[in-house]
Amino acid sequence: MDRSRGLMAVHAHPDDESLWTGGVLAQHVAEGRPTAVITCTNGEPAEGEGFAAPGTRVKELAQAIGLLGVAESGLLRYRDSGHQGRGPGSLCDAPFDDLVGDLVARIRSFRPAAVASYDAYGMYGHPDHIRVHRAVLVAVEAAARPQLWPQAGAAWAVDSLWLATVPDSMVQRLLTLGLESAIPSTPDAQVSVALDVRPWLDLKWEAVRAHASEFARGSRIAAFEEPRLRELCLGREWFIHRPGPGASGGRRWTPGALLADLT
Ligand SMILES: [Zn+2]
């Protein structure tokens, strides 16, 4: 398999892989391209009681990844920092270079053409998402330099970074449909790609549903049970493109043929 055409998605928690990149991952699998999902936490809180029994969310994650057909996955050793962004063993309290080093090793092992993660605000401000965004940016650069983390495998230069985001126009549309207040979003002109993932929406939704404990606790993702809202919000995936250190190396990664206009 030509790994240089592969896509690696790096996320903070179980369920993020399906919600924000489930469509692009399913599309890649359908096209026979290599895919990997790295999840930085096991979804269990570093402080306080979890909503699900220990181990539940990791099992749900494995089920979702299996449904999407993603061949490779990895789980880092951190815990959910919560909205306070802290706690023993949490992603946010861990030394930043430890997280970067973990990601450098995964990038060098999988050798993706493209890495997907979150925008600078972590889509909606979760401290773990913001942490992952920053670590991914640094890890992609560091992975290409053999002098850095030399014990973590041979250097690998990623072509493209794809940062999942929500465009302003989508938030405006949701406000007209009853969303109570605006959520952080990105000016449409800064969004590089609106990927139409509706051909994989049923599969993506099945993967989201695999995170049953999130539905059981009444997470906001249950709002997507409503089919029209589901198609609107999960039927497209929006990304900001950033060239990686391998962008001039001759390999070109594109997210596929199903690019939709933002309008
Ligand atoms: Zn998350």
C-alpha cells in the first residue's frame, strides 16, 4: 500500500474522530487509501467521576474506528482535561514536549501525506482540542527533522495539514434555524475545503452512534438525531489547509473529488 497517500487524523477524545473527520476517513477508506486515527486521551476525566465505566469509551472508540474501516489506530496515554483544562495525567498538564514526541513517533511510523486535526480554537474551545492543535503543528514540523526525536524513527515530511473548522456561513444558517447564540467560527474566505461527505453520512452517523455512553449522558451530539440538522452539520466537513514541510516534495494530497462549494 502506498502510505504516502495516507491520511492520519489526530484527535483529543473518543467521538471526535467520527464527528469531525468521519466522512473524510470513510471516503479515504472507500478509495483504498491508508488511514489512521490517533486519539490522545481515553475520554476519561483526569478529575472527578466519569459518566461511563472505566474502559467504556475506549471500547466505543474501537467500534467506531472499525465501522469507518480505518486500518490503523493509536491511543495515547493521557486523560481528558475537562473544560477547566487540568488534572493529574491530563493532556493539558502533561509536558508539551511529551505530547509532541508521541505524535512525532506516530507520524514517522505511519508516514501520512496528510494530517488532519482541529483549528486554532479547537473548533469550540475545549482545552484538549486547542492543545492537540498546537502539538500537531509542532509535531508535523519536528517529524521532518532527523535531528529532533532521533529515537522516534526516520524523519518524515507531511505534505498537508487539514484543520477542521466551522465556517461563519454555517453558523449563520444555524441561527436562522433556531441556534440560540453564535458559536466560534471561521470566515468563509479562510476555509480551504468544504468536503461533501453525504455519501458516507449514514456510516459516519453509525460511527458517532457507537459512542453510546455520550448519548446516554445527554451530550449535545444527541441533537444530530434530527435528520435535517444531521445532514446540515455532519454532511460536510470543513478544513483550513496549511502546507506541511513536505509540500514542495512532489507529492500532492487532495481530499478527493467530492469538493463542494461553500455557498
Ligand atoms: Zn473532543
